[in-house]
Amino acid sequence: MNTPVITEPFDNKPRKVVRNAFILTLLLIAGAVFTGYSGMDGMKGGYALILILGFLAMTAFITALVYIPRAREFDKLVRELKPLAHWTYTQKEWNLFIQEDLKENLAVNKATLRLVIIVSFVVLAVLLLLYRDNLFILIIAGIISMLTVVALIAPRIRSLLLKKGRQEALIGERSAYIGGTFQTWTQLGACLVGTDIYEDGEIPVLHIIYEFPTLQATQQEIVRIPVPAGKMEEARKLVEMLRKQIK
């Protein structure tokens, strides 16, 4: 594929996360050691503070380990190898994509929210039958309210980030960068499950769908990349190349 050479540097945010996580790990460990030698009475909060600092240090260290492969994958996409495609957009194309992305995210979140509400009402009915305590109504209502706020606000936050991001997309065999957001579908048990071009909206959008395991169940994620004018044939070739990864 004929892709333009990348000349302007891209900010490797995963590498920043690794650096900051390691720095935080060292600071937390230093804090735990200082607490141990400070003479603070262990029974009056010293042991608890050391435990909390140790737990936070372990969390920061694990975060750094998780992001190291992402940082390397970002370098492969941007610096070490040419991406399969490097697309830039006009302001109109970018605005249309932001609108389309917001509409799709809201639709997915609303569908998920409806399912959560149905399950919550079933759980509430069971709890009321077993315990006959109206406090459960307030608890379930609070949970639904918080999830509703997140479902409606999160897509709008993403739209604001896209507006501030670079109007570019890089697509590789294992990862993609779109508007400042980096995603990879080959790490932590993730695998590609589908890819296609959605053409029913105001602008064609390439969908790269992958799944990854979580503590509860397998979760699905969709990478949405707008197809600029004159790049539809290249997008179709990308779809065929990426589909070879699907098992």
C-alpha cells in the first residue's frame, strides 16, 4: 500500500505511563520504608499505612509491566515500521467522524444500560421478596443513576478528546492510532474477531473488533477509524489483510 512517510513525531503516551508508574512505584516504596523507620507506632496506624503504600506500589508496578508491551507496540506502529495505512482528514471529515462515533457509542451504551436496568429490577424484586426492605430500592436506584451518568457522559468525553486530537490515523497489523488514542488487539489475551467498513453513516468508518478476557467475562471493543475521501479501496484491502488474523 502507498502510505505517506511519517515525518512529525507522535507522542508515545503508553511509554509515559510506564515511566510515571515506575517513578510512582519508587516513591511509594520510599514512603513505606520511611514510615517503617520513622518511629510511628505500628498499632496506631503505622502498619496500616505501610500496607496501603505497599499495595499502591504493587499496583503501580503492575501497571508499568502491562504498559511496556503497549509502548513497544506503539513504537513498532509509528517509528520502527511503516504502518499499513496513514490517513489524514479534512476538518469536515473529522467533524463527521466525531458525530458518527458519538452516535454509535451512545447507541451501544444505551443498549447495555437497558440490559443492566432489566437485570437490576429482577435482582431488586428478588431482594424485596426475600428481605422486604425498601432500602434496596434506594440502593438499586443509586446504582442505575450512576451507570446512566457514565453511559451518557463517557462518549461525550471521548468526543472532546477527539476534537483536541490529531486529525490522523495510523493502522498496523497489530494496532491502530486514531485522533490521539492508541489501541492494540494482540496483548493480554486479546484477539481480533471481526473487521468491516460501516457505510451507512455520513462518512465511511472502518470497524476493527477485538475481544479480551476480564474477571467477569470476555469483553468486546470496537476501534472506529474514518475512511477519508479516495481511500475506500485501500480500506477494503486493509479489511482483507486484517481478516487473515481471525481464527
